[in-house]
Amino acid sequence: WVLANVESSEAFFGSAPAMLAAKTGNRVRVLRYVFGLAGIPSDLVAVRSKAADITESPVADADTYASAVLRVQLPSGETWISGGERWMPFGYIPTLLRGQEGLVIAAGAPRVRVGPAPEGQERHEVMADVHLGTEGEARFEVTETFRGGGAIGWRGQLEEIPAAELQRRFEQGYVARLVPGAELQSIDIAARDKPDEPLVVKYTFTVSDLGRRNGARWIVHGLFPLQL
């Protein structure tokens, strides 16, 4: 509910109840507040990103420990939660924060380490059925399955594209970059608004000239360069 209804902002300091009432503010602060209302114990943790300065220091520098996450104690065990992206599944932690050192915002600022990602959380699968013609034309039937950061990014972009524009934008901005000259025939997206499920994108496109003739053979260039 918090991810879907609270607009994220850089306002980390301030009143969490006021952020909740205004539906804008730091989502991690709001999450900790509503967990408290529900009687669920949690700790606010400042985390060092893998992209930050790794110099050891007894002082918590704001530029070093720049990300905030929650360590939540649930009946199923300890769970780490981030609120940075609207389409994050429950318990998702960005790649740059996994396994990183953090400081609990509490007396003594005890040092902790963010838990690792569950097995298979980050995954991108591409299944392509390619029908080749005798003159170099081809028809592609593709299914792409995204989990983790890929699914979060796709859902965020799809949210900004009107339904009437989807086919054109997908053809020009994605398919044509995978295979030059591609013409999109159909597209179907499953679990678009369900962040705890994999995002599945099925699409079909044709291309009039997939490669070039070399004697009795066809030479086909590398496909899906964005992924490989």
C-alpha cells in the first residue's frame, strides 16, 4: 500500500505521520511508522552502497551511508525491505545494497550487514521461436520473463506509456533495436500490476531481411544484442 500510494521524495527527516497523511515523503520512514502501528518490530538502517566510498571510518558519513532500508522481524524470520521503487516486490533489496554494511539508527549505532538476495530473485529469461523463410524473411515469437530489477524497471516504464501508444513505442524503442527492420505484430504483457510475480512479455514480430546470402547459405547477425 505504501509503495502504491505514497509519492517518494528526498525528505528523509521530518514527521513520518505527516508524510503518511500527505502521502508524500520517504517511503522507508513511512513503512517503519506503519509497521509500528501494526506492532511489528523493525529497525531503520543506513546502508553503504557498493558504489560508495569503502574507506572504513568510525563516523557515519551521509555520502557513504546514503541509503535507508528496514530490518523487519516477522514470524517467518528477519526480512530486509527497501522502499525506493514503486514496483518493488515485498522483501526486495537493490543489487548495490545486498550484503553491504549498515548502521542501525539506534543507540550505539550497531553495525549490521544486509542479507543476501533469495535464490533466483534476479533473473531474465528469453525464449524465441524463429521461423526462417527461404528468402531471408523471418517471424519471431518471443517470450521474455523478468524477475527482480528488470521487472521493476519495466513496470516503471510501462506505467508511463498510454495503452494507445504501447505497440508503437515498443516496436520503435525495443524490438527494432533487438533486430533491425523488425515490424511488431502483437504484444501481450502478463502480471503488469503484480510486483510479487514475474513480468512476462510475449510479442511477435516479422523482419523482411534477417541476414544476407552467402552462396547457398544465409549469414544471420547476432540477435538480441541488448541482452547478450
